[in-house]
Amino acid sequence: MKLSSRIAFFSFLAICGSCLLITPTAILANYQIDTSFLITDNSVLSIAQDENYIYVGGEFRLIGKQKHNNNVIYNKTTNTIENFSDHPNGKVFAVAPDGNGGWYVGGQFDQLGTHNISNLVHIKPDKTINLNWTPNPNGAVRALYFDGTNLYVGGDFTQIGGQNIARLAKLNATTGIPNASWNPNPDNSVNKIIKDGSDIYVCGTFANIGGLNRLSLVKLNDTNGNVNTSWNPNPNSVVYDIAVSNSHVYAVGNFSTIGATTRYYAAKLNKTNGGADPTWHPNADAAVNTIALNLSEGEIYVGGYFTDIGGNNISYLAKLNDTNGQSNPSWTSTLINDLVRTIHVSGNTIYVGGDFNSPADGSSYITALSKSDATKLASWNFNFSDRVNTLAEQGQEIFIGGQFSIADGIRRNYLARFSKSTSQIDNNWNPNPNNYVTTIAVDNNAVYVGGAFSSIGGLSRDRLAKINKTNGNADSAWVSGLLEVNNIYSISLSDNHIYVGGELDVPFNLAKLQKTNGALASWYPSPDAGVYSVFYKNGNIYTGGNFTTIGSQSRNRIAKLNDNNGNALAWNPSANNSVRAIYPTNDGVFVGGSFTNIGGQSRNRIAKLNDTNGNADPAWNINLDDDVLAIDADENYIYFGGNFTTVNGNNIPYIAKATKDNASIDDSFAINPNNNVRAILIDTNNANKIYIGGSFTAIGTNNYIYHLSKITYTPPTSSSTNVPLPTISENKPGPIICKDTKPSQVPDLFQINTKDTTAKLHFTPVTDSDYYYISFSEKESAEEHGALVKLSRQGVQSYEVYFLKPNTTYYFKVRSQNGCMPGNWSSIMKAKTNRRNQKQTTNYYKYQKTNFRISQVRGIRTNRIKNNRQSLIYDQDLKNSQKFAFFHQIKHFSFENETIWKHFI
């Protein structure tokens, strides 16, 4: 797998969640994964150290302890985040208190801790799972309502409690058994359920329920589930949320008419006849997703996509008057900069969750605001790592559910350090680069950092900086002499100089700078392509990359340079593909990358080279199926990580350990991360501690280990005072048995949006998998780069690929995956990125001949397009990020006249 400039180091892998691998368990127990260690919210690309600290850099924005996943409790009394004993392995969409200190929790998951429980669970007051309560719906749960006796459940399922009851059910709250006679059977998803006396109000995306046509909103009888035929507001599009008062039903969503009246996205309905209140009209300019009532004070809180509501320019969150729907112009929060998904009113505090992210104010995805003036509570300083979907209160506890991995993390943008002895984040060291970090090098006096940033440590610094080790500030006297830097991949240090490899324009791809002031040394090897790895040792510079000439000599992708003049030495291993990692030792030079031939021998992605003549060691031969991206070594062993999943034909994914002398694989080092390893570091204070970083989200059976891990080796008990290193087991892993089922459907990749060097893909989901590969390459037939992501099985899916080359055509495709069994690829779509800093957005759509045309486009607020299958209502005033809410039921955007379509969007 190849990396090109500005690629965010996505990795392409095969998760083997259901593979059975036979391994000696007694030996395996010698390695422990620290499950209380730090994790990050995105990939770790580099790890470095000094005597007291570990430094980590990458694409992350948050770092914290590994103890949360998708649901936590906020205790209002103690102002702390409390944990559950077991976490769901997927998203949480809905929660309902059980009245006794426990919670009913719904979402899209199939496991909690080690328990196989799907989509709906009862958590007891002691925060453990009620294992006797297992309705196990076969699809996502999106709505819950508990009335003291019954639990009403809504979502996407077609079976629950062993019965064929679809999308809406009434369960015995004690036993979890459905009421078989109460079966309204909506034809599509349910978003919210509210009980009001003997009436049940339900909203969602359905068009038929209880045998009658009811679009998105209905009133049902609690006894038999029949539809109330006299109440039919008939909205013309989806209703996302509802709230009920003594006399009205409040509805919010994506509609423009409801209750026989024009009402944009929010309405107040009569409980008797469903008519819209003639005086209450907030008139939002975009979809409203959630609503919370505070009618004792005449207030209503709403959240969504809007940027104008109630007569004022207010974005995402607003307080409305219950009389006429006017918004309060003085009640706004600058912390809310994206979609609001859930609102909860608690006393004088408004808790808000969603997609927003205001890291400087401690309001990542959730915040607590004053009800009086919308200012953030001083006591609230919790940073979550991802979306919050639902909030509910019971006693002094507020349940928070979503799709996050960290709930009380410390904000660190792309670079952090923590104590070796305590693993505590250093609160006084925060250089705060404004873009990702790819490489770190540390000496006694400073930290040198490379990446894609333009500011760091409080100063403008273009992709390379020298950082003070005490306070994290950038050295004001140290300014890099590099010009027109595209990317920096590797840094190495000597006593007086810093060596930088990457994709540089001036000088070409490899530079030597003064440690004191950053000035360029008169040293110009000028490789003709990118340098991915640089290593200084004993007056020589080892370099690896994609070059074919360097130091005035022909050298294929690997070279050893003279430190004085930059000339290439006679050492010439000549790799046939890129070299990504170099680690010279006294035993030989270990190299990794994409090559299959180096040093005159066939070597698949890793080799040991003679330091004198560059020949590959004939006795040291390991066969890998994919790239090596990181290498570190101790006295006897070499550790290597990357994108590979097999070592010598055996299932050893992403990281392995071998002897330096004869390449024997240490089978006991069966770490088994579920995605690539980009960085490896052996602790110089304790060689039995190994830090790894990458894109993984689990290691072996230890779930929720995101992107960073500490592994400790405990030698077997011995009477000797000098405990030897572990012996190499000759027991090779047994056969791999894949028990997963191949996805039966193929995602349909139909649209790509590009902006600057980012591409956003849109594709239809499959119904039998949550995992998708995103593959992209500059070559149509290649699979050079990729990412594995977990997404939904409902609605149009989207994924953004960052840091692509500017003004470059890429080929994209998507496939689904169940564990170790991949599905088939989608068709290929190509898209071209823009020039750097170009602000224009370019859209690419999948076209298909149809039998209809658009007769009129411009000057119309809402257009309806019909064909023989379905219709689309599209509001031209929506901003780009909103458009796709209207497209979720359209599989192909297809028009005879491409020009008209471009005008339309």
C-alpha cells in the first residue's frame, strides 16, 4: 500500500472479528494490554520519548482514559462522569429511565462487553446489565418510552422478543415480552414515541401505519394500537421529534406543510383535530431535529440545521416563545457550531448534544448552558470525542448516549505528551498545532515536530517547528529554512543538525537544518521523489522513499548519504518499491515498506541489510502480505508494524516481533490489533513496555482501545535474579476459520463532493453490515489507499477523505464487510481535487438516463421531481451540508440534461 502527499494515512485492512486462531494461551498471558491506558479520538502517526515523557502526534483532537464507549452517566451532584460496567459496541440512539435508578437503552449494537445483546438492553441501578431481559430486536432502536408498566419501542427492527412485530412494539417492562395484540406495523422507521393518557403519539419516516395512510405522524390507541382517524396533521415530509403539552402537540422535522397549513420545519398542533396553530410559526430556514418544552416559563427550545428561526439569525439552537414562535435574539451560544440532536431541560440548565465541536470552550459534542442567558456553566468542562444522540435524567444522574469513545478527555490538537510513570497528560504542555502531526524527534533541549500545520506553539510555523520542552511554546528564534513544503514524513537528529524528509520543493525532498536557528545547511542530496524515512547514525544518513536518484547517484528508494556533502555512498540495496521505515542497528539495517525485492534478494516488505555492502541477509527472511510502516528494536528483537495481516502465511495482523539474528517470529507476541500500526516505541526506561499507535480500535479481545496502547511484557516466574527474555515458541498459529457471512448487497457509490483537497463520498448502505471499506487511488485499477469505517444501515452514508493531493484525479470505490468476510466492490467513480486554498466546491454525480426532464428550475423555492419510482422535494435555500437530508430515499440522481441538474443544485 502506497502513501502519497497529503494523504491522511488511512489504512486498508481486513477485520477478522470472527476468526478463530489457536494460540498457546500460557505464553500469550505474558503480554498485557493496559485497558486503563490513554486512547485518542483519531489515528496516532508518531510516538517519541525523553527520559520522563512519551510524545504522541497524529490526527487526533482529544486524548483521555479508555473507560467510555457510547454511553455514560453525568452526576450533577459530584460533577463527574461515571462509567458503566459494560459498553455497547455500537451507537446509542434512545434512553428511558426505569424509575428505579436503572435505564432502558436502545441503539444499533450487538454486544455489551462480552454479552451478546442486540439493540436494546436494560441496565440495572448498579450499572450492570439485566441479563434476564433480552428482547433482542433485529434492527436499530431509535425511540423508547416507559410508562411504569410498559416499554414502547420504536426503530428499524422487524422482529422483537421473538415475534414478528415491526418498528413499533409495546413490551412488558419486567419480562421484555411484546404485547402481540398491539401491532400498528408502520412501514418505515420510528423516531419518537410519547404517551399522553390513553393516546400514543408516534413520529418517523413511515407513510402507512395501522393499515391507514399516515405520513410521519400519528395518534394511536394505547389499548389496541389502532389509529385515531380524526387526527391527521399529514406533514409532507419526515417528522424527527415531537413534544406534548396539555393542549398541543409540537412537531419538528423536514416538512413545509402540516396541519393543513404552510409551516416550515416546526409546528404547534391541536391535540383534538391535528390542525396547526394559526399564530405559532417559527418559520425556520432549514430542518429542525429536536424540541424540548419548558412551558412553565412559556419557553420552547429547538435544535437542528437552521441558521434563521423565529425572525432572527440564530443558528442550530434557539429559545422560542410559546405564544407566537418568535425566537429570543439575546439567547444564543457561539459554542453551538453544528447540528443539535438532543436537548434536555434540567432546572436552570439546558444540556445540549449533537455534532458541534467547540474545543476551546470545553464543549465538544455536548455542553451545559444557563437557561437565562445561554452561557456555558463554569463547572462543565467535559470533552467528548464524537456525537451525542440522546439525553435523559433520573434523580441526580443524566444519561448521555451517542457514538463517542472518550467522555472526559483532554483537548489536545494533534500533539500531546504524558508521563511515563503515571500516564497523566501534561496539562502545562500544549503546543496546539492547527493540523495533523506526522513525525516527532526529541533531544535533551527541544522537541522537533513535522506535519501539515501552519501554526504551532503560538507562532506561525509552516509544517516544521522547534518546541520548548518546558512550556510547549514554539522557539521564536528557530525558523525553518524550508520553502514550499508539501508534507514532512520523517525527522532525525544529530548533535548539531536536524534532518527532514518529505515532499519538499526547496530543497528537494530532503534537508539538513541547523538545530540552533533552523537555517539550511549547504547540503543538497536532492532526491527526485518523496523521502518517507530518515535516520542519522554514526555520521551517515539512511534514507528511504520513492526516489530513484539521490546524492548525485542512481539509488532506487533507499540510500546511505555522507553527512558532510550529501553524496550517496557506495551502499546500494536498490528496492523495487517504496521504503517506509529504516532502523540501523549494530546487527544490520532493518527496513520496511512496499518492496518485494531489495538487497539483491526477494524480500516481501521487510528485510535485514548488511550495513557495509547493502546486501540482504540470506538467513533473515520474513514474508508479509502488505506494507511495513514502523520499526523499533531492542537488544535481541525487532518489532515491526504496518498494514500486513499475515506473517509467513500465518494470521498475525498489523504488528509482529522477530529475533534480530535469524528472523524467528515470537508467536507469544499475539497482540492482534484490528487495524494498522503506524508507530512503535520501546520505553528506554523499561524495555518491557511497548507503546504502539495507529488506526486500530481494538486489540485482541480488548475492545475500545482507540489508536494508542501500552503493552507490558511480564517474564515468566523464575528463581533466577536475571530473568531471561522469552524463548521463541515453535508452535505456529493454527488455521484461521472465518465464520462470518459475506454481505449480500453492494453499496451504490453515487456522488462525490470535492473541496480543496477533501473528497466527500455518498453511497447507499447495505442491510447486513455496518462496516465499509473506502478505497481510493490515483490509478483506476489500483487499491492504493483506504479506510475501514463503521456506519449505519439506514439512509445515505457519507465519508470524507482528507489531505489528498491538490488538482489530482482519484478513483474511489466502496464495499461492505462482515468481520473477516468482504463483500463485492461498488462501481468506480472518479473525482478531481481542487488547487490548494481554492474555495469552490465541485460536485460529481452518477448519471443515468431517465424518461423525465426538469421544465423549470430557477426562482422556485421548492421543486418536486418525479419518476416512476419515487419523488424528491428539495429546498434550494439549504446550504451544502444540509442537502443530503432530502436525498436519503433517492438511489440514483439521474437527469438527461446535466446542465440543468448543475443549475438545480
